[in-house]
Amino acid sequence: MIKNKHQYRVTRNLAEELEEALAGLNVDKEYKASPKPVQKAHASSLKRQLAQYQSEIKEYETLKTGKFDFEKLPEIAEIPKWLIQARIAKGLGQEDLAKLLNLKKQQVQQYEATDYAAASLARLQQVAEVLMRR
């Protein structure tokens, strides 16, 4: 995801370089001397990376026009409930989750008792990742 003007400029430059590299493949002697599967894999890799850059550029340019679907934003207030429900659905107790997170049971109890009010975003992500792996 492009987050600022600098990243936008860098990504556009990288996309242009990839476009030039793709266009020059047919005249590259080393490329032409490679076996066909290697040529195909190389070109495919460049095309995938270019498509990724183009997608990010398009997203950033769209956002810069002011277009953003606020309806897609998750209900942030629901995240603690989702984490607790996921823990229960995975058949984990608070102590089990604490072990997976390398925390004391009391810390998980405190997080859940306060709906994760004191938890950092990094901790919320860690809890979600642990629950998704189980």
C-alpha cells in the first residue's frame, strides 16, 4: 500500500522501470539464450510485480481524488468481541491463549475484562494471528 507522495513517486518509477525491462526482454541476448521455461518464468515474475505496482498506484490515485468507501470500515468497537468469540470458538480458555501469546493468564483476563482497552494495535494483531493459526 502506498502511504505518501514519496512512496507514490518511487512506485511509479519502479513501475516504469519494469515496463522498460519487459519491453527490452525480446532484444536481451542473455534472456533469448535462456531455456523457454526460464524465459517464461522471468517474464511472468516481472509482469506480476508490475501488476502489483499498478494496482497500488491506481488505489493511491483513487484515494487522492477523495473516493473512499467508509462503509467498508470495520466496527472498531467490535474487535474485542470478535477476538473473545474467536478464542471461544477455537476451544481455547484464557490460560491457553496466554500460553500461545507468552503472557500470564491474568494479562489475558485483564485484556478481556476491559475489552482490550489497554492493548496496543500490535498486541491486537498478535492475538488475531494466534487465533487464526489455531
